[in-house]
Amino acid sequence: MAKVKTVLIIGGSGFVGTRLALKFREGYKVFATYNTHKITIPGVTYLPLDLENENWVKRIVYTARPNIVIYVAGNNDPEWTEANPTVADFLHVGGVSNVANATDSMQLRFVYISSSYVFDGNRGNYRETDSALASSLHGKLINAGENFVRGRYFNHLIVRSSPLLGRGNGRNYSVFDKMRILLDRDQRVELPNYELHSFANISGFTDMVKRVIDSGSKIKTIHYGGTTKLTFFQMGKLFAEKFGFNPALIVEKARLESDDDKGSTIKDYSLNSTQMATTLNIKPLLVEESLDLIKQLLVPSL
């Protein structure tokens, strides 16, 4: 009988990390880390972790002895990165280095969850083979994390994802959660209308990551996104209409004065998911289909 593999999810208490933990407990022994907000998931062992403490990181790795490490620590909000550059730098690059040092002697697969922001946004529909030339600090830090992983791990997987739609875990809210809470209170929701993204569903994302790993595929970099290109503002309007809220509560958010691209044309960070669809036989969804899947989960069956 084959030995059950172990996965260690760094950043396992966040929106994406939680959903990955839920998915991988199907057939894997799962360890997941948290920093300040502990959550409980049956079948998942949660461990506290301070990524800045190298000895602590080594103890976590020694405890889990993983075959696979999934690194999903960090924040995918460019404005948060601009406001917290030192912390963001560590989460996207320094933390990866500490985990790498702790796993030097181990033969494992390292999965780095990346973002469409590694591109400059000048044309969109980016493929895996396109050069990642980020225009924002956020994208540059994530790209640095990617490059570190490539240089350190031969058996690696970099997953670049468009913004993901789905429910959070009750402690770390997703964009979906934040919109729903405000709209339910009849409060305005300010969303940017100057970036195009190929929004995708979190369930499809976690399924894709697990299938790549289960298959033993030698894919090094893969894109995951939907087939509809919308701004956050346009997606918010669609969300409000589908879920019975007042679309007038969705308003455009002004650009920050510090934004170098203020006043320029709309940036397009959409991802081309052809390789993912062809290799894994997964159909990318329209944003309407993604929202319909979420709605089905929210409405009890009759």
C-alpha cells in the first residue's frame, strides 16, 4: 500500500490557504500554518508560525516532514503592499528563503502561489511564456519570489492566478465576503475601475492545483483564470445584480495620488489559461458561471 503523502501549507489560515487545506485533506496528510488567527478544520493539523524566526520554521518543517510545500503567505492587494512594503517584501521573498533553508536536505515539490500582477498590464491575455515585467512594487516582489523558487527548487510549480471569487473562512475575508457584508448593510462599496482581470472561482483553482500535483506533472509554471475580462467595479456590479443587491451601491474607487499610472489607460492583467485547460482538461469559466457556483453554495437545497 502506497504511503500517504504529506503537504505543508504555509499561510494556511488565509482565504486561499484555507481552501487548499480543505481540498488536500482528500488523500493527503495536511499541515497548515497560521500567524495570529488560528482556525480549525477537521483532518488538518494547524501549527503556529512566525516566518521571521528561522528556528521556528525549521521546527515546523521537522514536525510535518512534507513531500510538498505550498507557499501562499502574503497579500494580493497592491495598495496594501504600497502601505506595508517591508512586511510585503518579507512575506513574498524573505519568508520563502527561510522555508527553503529549512527544507534544503529534503526532496520535495515546492508550490509557489503567484499572481497576475507579475505582468505590466500593458496588453493582457498573458501566457506562461510571456516575460514577467511587473510595473508595480507588488508585482515586482511576487516576481522576486518566483525567481527565488526557480533558482532553489528543481521540482517546483508556480501557479499564477487571477483574482479568485469565493467565501472566506470567517476570519480572513475574501473580496466576495467584503462586498456581500457591505451590500447587505446597504452600504457603498468602492471598487477600482482601472484594471482588467480574468476573475476565476476558488473551487476550480484548488481543484486545478491538486490535480497538477496528483498527476506528478512536470509543469513548472501554469496560469489559472476565467474567460471573462472585467474590472473590479464591473465585477461588483454583476455580483450585486446576481445576488439581489442594489447595483447603485457599487461605486468607482479613485486612484491613489501615488499611483504612477494615474490617468492612464486601463491596465489589463488577464491570464491565458489555455495550457491549464489543455493539459488538465479543465474548462475555464465565465465570471457569471463562477458567481452561479457560489450562489448555489449559499442557497440551501430544497
